[in-house]
Amino acid sequence: MSIKPQISKLSGLLIFASLFLVSDACAAKIGELSETNFSDQFFRFFSFKDPSVRYAILASLLLGTCCGLLGSFIVVRKLSLMGDTLSHAVLPGVALGFLWTMTKDPWAIFIGATIAGLLGTVVVHWIHTTTHIKEDSAMGIVLSGFYAIGICLHTMIQHLPNGNKAGLDKFMFGQAAALSESDLVMIAVVTGVSLLLITLFYKEFLVTSFDNAFASSIGMPAKFFHYQLMLLLAFSVVVGLQAVGIVLVSAMLITPAATAYLLTDRMHRMLILASVFGMMAGIGGAFFSYLGNSLPTGPFMIVSASTLFGLALLFGPRYGIVPRWVRQLNRNSRIQIENTLKAVYQIREKADFKEDGVSLQQLGEQRNLPLSEVKKEVKRLIRERFATLASSDTDMFNQNQKIYFTPSGWENACRIVRNHRLWELYLTKSAQYQPDHVHDDAEEIEHVLGENIVRELERLLDFPTLDPHGKLIPSVIDLKEVQTGQ
Amino acid sequence: MDFIPTFDLHTFITAPWSDGLSGSIWILVMGFLVNAACGLVGNFLILRRMALVGDAISHSLLPGIAVVFLISNSRSTGLMVTGALAAGLASVWLIEFIHKKTRVKQDAALGVTFTTFFAIGVILISVFADQVDLDLECVLYGEIGWIGFEDSWLVMGTEVPIPLLQMGVTFLVVLALVIVFYKELLVTSFDSGLATSLGIPASWIHYGLMMMLSLVIVFSFESVGAILVIAMLIMPGATGALLSDRLPHILTLSVIFGGFYSLAGIHLAEWLNCSIAGAMVVSGFGLFCLIWIASPRRGLLVLSLKRLKQRSSEVSVN
């Protein structure tokens, strides 16, 4: 665990260094080459020759890290939509920041936007606490109300003499290629501060995120950390505007973190994964928007992030839909096999274990299945080496064909029957069930009882030999005797 | 500073109407219809705590509309509605799927889904800009000021723009549905257990409401864009809820507020020379804040007065 962040830091430094080692000699502005093919653009992008590309890549990497870190906390705190509200609420601040200096001064816009965003979250809190309006409606009101004020100011600025040159449109959907050096510095500062604060107060952020009441009870200033997180969130949204845009910057917070959440249960791993996914999405967005000559960056970043999310959703090893589906299938087929083994055991038990072979017809009757299904079951048993057939005739699967347990088949059959009967006994003795009510329950649980629980049951029931219906509970030793005793 | 024009009450009131009634009256009616239809549906979203689902659907319609433009190359209303409805319902389904089948919580599922849809829509619009007759400004704040007024139908001797007729029909359909299914909507919103025991198919009502929501948003889309529509959905109902506890009163109030937003928005936009849809929402937000502070029942002023009185009576008892 301790090595991973160092590796990622190291690789980050390498990329950082390589970006500045490449000479400026061949630099060209992005818009200058309109007719180029994919591979040319691809190599231009990854050779880092254009300074604007270098800025865009660096900004995307830093922003991805920052958004991934903070996003992880807002996702586990179920504040995802607060991020969305915050990002829409900054718009009037951007416009006022512009009006303050009448140029696109990054610092003025940064200050204006941060104030507007924080004011938005505070107003949501006020509405929520002083009226009976629910939080989601309060967020809807603030989101759209602030956004509308911003839109009005924005359209008013467009009517000003130099308004069209303001480039405020870039803030809507993002344009990473338009990033200046001071934008980059700001992103770096915010990322650095976030990283520092999260490292310093990791424990506090962790505890307040998962159990606020506990945090307060051990004297942690939970509110303080909540507002600290909100402040960092506002900073990251504001510096992200230029690259991702107002409308979609919240997705940079939510999507990489949600992707990481699908892959791990540990917070520190989630933070690292989310930052990595954030960086990948950032690079993807910068690259695709570069390919298409000044297309908006934000949407491409989000689509890249969502693609990663989709992949994790489908194929994530632990919570992915496909692996879970496969596991379910495996479990079902194991349960089928175990039921067949149990049926063979029961048929033999009825004949006092005098007959070794069990015919397919008997098996069909016991399991209440047509012969065709029984054939499938038997084939499975043979494949798992739990049973063998009497003869390998040409007419293999007629109804009089007999099957025989292999030793491992026998052992497994005994285990299942044993689980079933022990559980029945446990329910009647310890949970006061009636003996005729316990079968169905045991039928389910026999497949999932582990070795430890079986030992526990045995001890609890004082090593029983008969189940509530008077049948023998097989133990491996008993049954070996029965088998050899014949 | 000439950024904000000087305020003159007389010009403020007369300016929108100075060059004849024809232009502004249609914008006024259109605004009212959009606000009222959205407000009616929005009330049930507020009750079900699904306010932000409206936001999600309105963002998700975009790729549907863009794809229809790309394929058919026309502004045929039927196709556009079909595409938008398909995209909207797909997003609702996807949000539920992610929320139910994985460990991702509902808020994050919502956030991931609608931003993805919206991003795809924006990419389609900007990559195929020459083939899609829809610009990003329209997505951001609508074009209520110049909605296809060149196409119009003669209705009772006057020429009525087609988009306005569509919105009018939508409003009437929503109104009729709300009146006819009032009981069902009410019960399922407040107590889904009771609804099921009364034999009301709660999930049908839910999907019906989602359909109605998508329909209203589709027709409002060109007027107010994808983002401001959330205000039209939530603000009238939330403002009404500050004044009354009875749903019929709140529904009536939200229709009245719809008219007010429209009227105030037009005047504000004319004065400040800014986006009309934006100005409508700003006036709605202003009205909300005003009622929030000064409402006679639970306004901030009344609450703080009460608190003061309480404190002074405590002091006098001591």
C-alpha cells in the first residue's frame, strides 16, 4: 500500500518533467492545422510540442487528481448533487468577476466564483433548515436560481462593447486548450492544498464521512471538516471551470469516484483509484477535443470518465455485473449438482445401502425430473468425477443405465445430507420448530453451511447420530463403515 | 455605470409593449404555458422528493433530440418528441438500474447518468454543428424570444404560432391528467403503501408521471433550454408550499406564479436587455426569496419576531 502512492507520485513527476524538457521550437497554435489525419494529430498530441497541449495535459492531470480525491468524499457522503448545485451556482460569480476587472482575469473570476458557489451551498442549507422544503427541492431552487442570474449577467455582458471577446462561453463547456499559465498555477495550487489537507486530516475526513455522530461524540469538529470539504469542493469546481465547464464539472467529481467505489471497499484505495480515473478522463478529454480542433473539452472528459464507469460497472471483479452473473451461474450449477448427489444418496438409503448402483429412472423419480434433464445432471456428475457409469455401451443413457459414486462423489453426498439433517435437528432442538416444518429451510441452507458452522452445530447438538425424522446423520466414518461393511 | 440601465418605472412597464402587442403577447403566453405546465408536474416531483430527477431528465433529452436531428435532418415535432422521450426514459431506467443492481447510491447514479447523456448530446451538437439545427446557447438558456413565429396557424381568426399551440395542448393535457388522476397522484405521492392497498398501481402512476414530465420538458426545451427548466418545475411548487399546506391551493398558486414569472420576466429582460428565460427564472427566484422572508405564516421575519417575543416574555417571567 505504501509503495503505490510513491509510484504514482514518481510517474507524475516524470510526466511533469518531460513536458518541460521538450523544446518549444516546433510549437504551433492548435487552430493552425485544420486538415490533418488522425495519426498526425495523435503524435502531435503525445509529443507535447504545443505549449497549449502541455498546459492542457498538465491541467487535466492535476484536475483529475484533485477531483478524484474530493469526489471520493462527496460520493461516500452522498453529497453528489451538492457538487452539481455548487457548480451551477458559480456562474453569477464568474460574470461578476469578469465585470469587476472587465478582463478575463483568472484571480477575479476565481474569487467571484468561489464566493457565489459557497453562498449557493449556504442558501441551500438555510432553505432546508428554516422552511419545510426538502433538501432536493432546495438544491433545485438554488441551482436554477443562481444559474439564471448568471445567464442574465452573461447575456448582458454579451451586449457590452467588448463583451463578445469576453470568452465566457468557454466556461460553459470548457476549453482546455485556452488555459493560460496562471490558470495552470491556480489548478496546481488547489490540487496541492487539497492533497495536503486530505493527507493531514485523513483520519478526521474518514470518520466524519462515515459516522458523523461518532465523530462528534469523540470531540471532532464535524461541522468544521464539512465546511472545509465544501470550501475545497468550491475551489476545485472553480478551477475546473476553464477546462471542463460549468455544466459538467460536477461529473468530474462524481464519475471517477463512483467508478472507484465500484472497485474497492477501502477508502485509501478509493482515493488513489479515483485520482487515477480522473487523470485518465482528463487526458482522454483533452486528447479528443484536440483531435477535433477546438471542440469543447468537458463533454469528452465526461464521456471518457463514463466509459471507465461503464467498464467497472460491467466487469469490476467484485461488484461488476458480469462477474456477479457468472458467480450466480456457478452457484446455481453447484446447487444442482449437490441436489443430484443428495438424491442418489437418498435412493441408496432407501435400499439400506444394499444396492451400489442407481438407475437413471430411479433418479428421475427421486428428483421429479424427466429423463432428458436427468441425463444432463448425470453428465455433470461424471464431468466433475463424482460418479461413473456401469458400462460405456453405445446406448449410454437409457433409463436402466446405472451410475455409481466415486469416493469424492460419496463424500460430497454425505456432506450435503449431513448439513441438511444437522440443520433440521438444530431447528427442532434449539429453535423449537416442529419437525414437519424444518425441511424447506434446510433445503436452502445445506448448500451454504461452511465447515466451521457444521463443527459448531455438532458441538451444540452434542454429536448427534439421528435427525428429527429418525434417519441416520451420516458422518464420514459411519458411512465408510456402511459402505465397506456390506 | 452603463452596464445596468437606469431604472424608470414608466419605461419599465411600457417598454415591452411599445411596439405593438403582437411580439410580447406571444412570449407572455408561451412563458405562462411553459411555467404552468411545468409547475403542475413539478409539484408531484417535490412531494416525491424527486426534484433533481426532473433536472436529470431535462439534461438527458439532449442526445435524443440531437440524434433525431442528425437522422431526419428536420424539425419534425413528432420525431423530436419520440427521440427525446426515448432518451429521457432511458436515463430514468438507467438511473434505477445502476442504483438497484450495484452499490452506487442513488444520488451518484443520477449524477453519473445525466451528465453522460448531456455530454454525449453536447458532443453530437458540436461535432455535427452544420447538420444539427440547434445551437448550444439554446441548450443553455432557450430561445423563447424567437421561437418559430414564422409558422403559424389560424385559430379563431388570429394567427397563432405553432410552438405556442403545441405548448398550449401540452398544458391542457397535463391539466386534464392532473385533474383526472388527482387522487391517484396524491395517494401514491404521500403513501405508496396505502396506494397499493387501495389497488392503485403505484409503479404505473410513477412511470406515467415520468412520461408526463418528459413530455412537458420536451416541449419546454426550445423555450427555456435544458437547465432553466428545473426552475420552472420546482420554484412554483416550492414557493406555493411556503404559503399553504393544501395541495389544491398549492397547485392553483403554482399556475398563478407561472403567469407572474412570465410577465415579470419579460419586463426585466426588456429593462436589462438580457435572456428572457433567464429573467423569468430570476423573477421566480426573487419571488421565492421575498415570500421566504415575508410570508405571513412561516416567513423568516415572522419567525424571528416570534423568537424575539418568546425571549422577552421569558425575560419578564424571570
